[in-house]
Amino acid sequence: MPFGTSRRDGDVVVCGIRPGETMIVGRPDAVATHVSGTDILDRSGTVDIGHSRSVFEVSGLQATKALEKVCSLDWSDAMMPDGACGSASVAKIGCDVIRSDDDGRPRYLLLCDRSLGQYLYECLVDAAAEFVSRTTM
């Protein structure tokens, strides 16, 4: 997978998160199914990082506006199109950021160290609060 790109493959997202490093994000059963259909298990350096990472989804029409409050990335389609991925400071936490739209609806996956998950969750909830309809709360 080329560095800085991602693609949806069924129920998983396959990401070229760093040069020479691919990450597969999804539910454990979906990742296992995806991996079993490849030769990835024969490669050295395959590591399950699910126990050490938290994954957050920020999606919807106002997703980029909420993310702009906690991260200085240029979230425009030109700079962060569907299928882009990289690393950034989100709420002062180093995160892997993946854009993987869902039927044309902007969708971002943010991955951070699990020990910082609660803090990032609270920051994302605070950033998105003004964009959430009171009828959906």
C-alpha cells in the first residue's frame, strides 16, 4: 500500500500509514478474515496493535469543522481527500489520521495510544458539541 493512502476493502480499511508500513483497521473478525486471504501472515514484522490503540470515528457533514478545532491539518478535499492518511497532532496527541468516506459522507478515523483514549474522546466530544443537534443528544 503506498504511503499516505488508504482504501476500504469490505469491512476493513487498509492504510499505508508510514513508508513501508501497512495498517489494517477494522473489527477483529473482519481483520482476521482480510489477513487470512493474503500472504501477510508469512511476512516478518506482522504485529497486532489492537490492544494498545484506540480508534475514534468522526463523521458527518460538520466533521471537518469539529476537527479543525483540535488539529491544524488542512482538512480540505484537496489536501485530505478520501483515501488519504497520515500522522498529526490532534488535541496535542500524536495520532494516525485516516479519511475513509462512507457513501460520500466525510468520515475520519483517529488512532491514538490507548492510554490517551479517554482524553482524546473528551476533546472530540467538546469539539463536536456545537454541531450536534439537541434532538439527537
